[in-house]
Amino acid sequence: VERPFRSNTMPIRTVLYAMCAGVITLAVAASALFWAEGFPGRLTAQAAVINEAVGTNYRCAVSDIIRLGMSRACPINLPSRNPTDADVVLIGNSQAQMYAPVWASILAERGKTGLLVPANACLPTVKANIDRECIDNARRNLEEITNLTRARTVIIGTTWWHDDDDLVDSSDRATDNRNNRVLVDALDDLVDHLHRAGKQVVLIGPLAEPGWDIASTISRQLAFGHPADRPVFLPASDFTRRFGSAIRHFEARGDIGFARPDRVQCRAERCDYLIDGRSLFADSSHIAAAELPRFHSLFATVLPH
């Protein structure tokens, strides 16, 4: 194939025409795949339903981002786009951000405005975090939020599962997070900071996350007639062993609202990654957009009026 193109006898114009034709053909094929969303009709009905969840977790659009001091934020039912007009603030990382649409629905029902302050890849805590830069970012966000005098309620959402040595303290020293004790202590500290600023606090509890791209993987395996090669649930005993002490601790605090999304996900013996034939997750850890209404009543119950 390549010999004619390497020959000095072939005009350069012919070579260029062939190259352009190849590029155009590839571009047309890629555009067709993109606009047809991968031709979902090639999948079985069961695989197609699961595949619908892929990559659908909520992300704040770049066009929606507004400044919040030295950080950034996104409006939730906030027509003015002015952070000082927010009644409720949702803070945390992408695990907080993924819930923004369901909180927006609840706030809309109550005629309230809100603000999302995401710090993706970091925790919202200042006493311990992923690294020192995350601690600095969390401290700046906390300062900005405490200065929002109209915002009387702060909702905290974050990642709950960390290895024993994943977190550092405010001096950038490694910590021993066995049994989530460092994370729990850091969340307590954050709650106390917010209470001293006159804020009511709602804390979103942990989920059983698959840790692998379940919607994409399972739908692909079903499409090709392969059985699922990984568990599609976490045994409830494993979830309790991992998070039970932290859940009991925050349930015992009578001064916060504690939302437990595991009550939607978990039954007596298992915490499901697939519910009613649909994927609860858009990827390895984030809730799919279409599944958010499952959490509406649970969250609405713990939000102060």
C-alpha cells in the first residue's frame, strides 16, 4: 500500500488528495458516531438501559461558574448569580456536586436559593484533607461561606472511603485514618466551625461505591453476551464494617441533619449498584442523573425549613 506513495513518480497533489480524503472519511465516521451517541440500537434492551447511565453524573457547566472570593461556585436556583443571595450552600467535592440537581428540586419547592461550592479531588475539611493544597482551598471556601450572612444552612457532601494513610493533617503530616477516625474528626471540626458561624448543617452520609465503571462495563458485557465478571453489589456486612462506626457517630449528634443515601441503596443483606435493572452509578463512584429522584424525599426530610 505504501510503495506508490513513496515513489517519486507519484505527483504530490495525488498524495495530498488521498490524505484529505482519508481525513474527511474518518471525520464523517466520527461525527456520525458522536451524533448517534454510539448507535445505542446495537445493544440489547437490558444493556441499553444500563448504558444510559454512562457519564451522566451532574457537573457544573463552565458557563455557570461564578466567582466566590478566591474560589469558584455554581448557582442553584439563583437568578441573580450573586453568592450573597443564597439561602443554602452545598459544599464538598464531586460527591457533593453529583447531588446538586436533587437539592435544586427541593429548594425550588421551598422557594429558596442555593449555591454549590465544589472542590473536586479535595475534601471540604480543614483539619485533615488529601494534601496541604486541599486544606488551603477548603479553608478559603470556609471563610467565604461563613461570610454569606443570608445562607443559614450548609449541606456537606464528600468522599467517605479513604485508605488508612490517604489523609494529611493541617501540618501536612500523614495521619492514621483507620476506621475513618481522622475523617470523622475532621468533619466534626468542620461542623463546629459552621455552627459557630451561625449555620445549620446537613451532612450527607456514605454510599457503597463500586470502584469500577459499572454502567459502561456491565452494558458492554451484556451486549456481547458475556456474564458480569464482578459483583454488582456490596454485602451489607462489608458496608457496615467500613462505615458503621462513622454512621453511628453522626446519627448520635443531635445538632445536625444526617442524610443517609445508603437507605436507598442497601437492603437487608446487600447494597446494590444496579436497582430495578438500571445502574445507580454513572461511573465508578458518582450517581447517575436519572437515579437522583430516588434520594429526593430522604434529603427533603433532613433539610431545615
